[in-house]
Amino acid sequence: MLYREWVGPPPSWWVLSGLFSLSWLAAIGFYLGPLAGVLALLGAQAVLTALFCGSAIRLRLDGSELRVGRAVLDLAYVADARPLDVDATAHRTGPGADARAHLVLRPYARTAVELRLDDPADPVPYWLVSTRRPVELAAAITAVLGRDHARPAR
């Protein structure tokens, strides 16, 4: 394992979800009683936790492939990896975007890595992947690409 990251909601989102669930406790608890309020709190927090965990992505770089959630990118088809800061990410997802690109973006991760592909049979020019540590991820991918044995013949 060369790189691993869980890109999930930041702590502020979890605090807001707790406050939202507390509002359910107050609203339902005052109307139907304390037991119903506690059940509403638990239910609301369970739903929000499921949504947050379901929207998170796991990045995992093994020797020859990058796993981004359920998607797998064989590094033999990657030409280069470039870390993007907040401004560059905003540009590549806005006016500088290509409609053919494969995007794995999350609103709570404002930086990304651009993986330019080198596969003439694939119409996708690049992948744009949200990460909180773009420099580290790009360096790990570049290190793998630098090894001669990591790029099998196509």
C-alpha cells in the first residue's frame, strides 16, 4: 500500500448533523413525548451518518492501480499526475473543464489531483480526483510511474 486516504465530510459537517438531530429531538419530543424525541434524534443521526459515509470516497494506491471508491485506474494508462490547489481545482472544475473528463469530486475537499491519461482508445482525457493531500497523492503516483516495471506493455 503506497497511499491511502478517506475523503469524508469535515468535522463541522458532523457538528451540524448533530445539531440538526437535536432539533428533531426538540420538535418531536415536545409534540409526542421524550421517547419519541429520542427515537427521532437517533433516526435522524443514523440517516445523516449513512449519507455522510456513503458520500465519502476511499483512495488507495497499490503497486499498479489507483482505487477511487469503486473505480479502478490502471496506472499503465496514466501519463502524469498533477496536484491542484484550491484555485486550480476551481478552474479545472469550472471554465477550464473538459466535458469528457472523469470527475470524482466532493464539495468538502477543495483540492484535487489531475491524472492525465495516455490511452488513445479511451475518450476520457483525464481524471480529476478530490483529495485533502494532493501533493502527497501526486508524488506517490509519480513515484510509481517512474518505475520501469510498473508500466506493463499495452
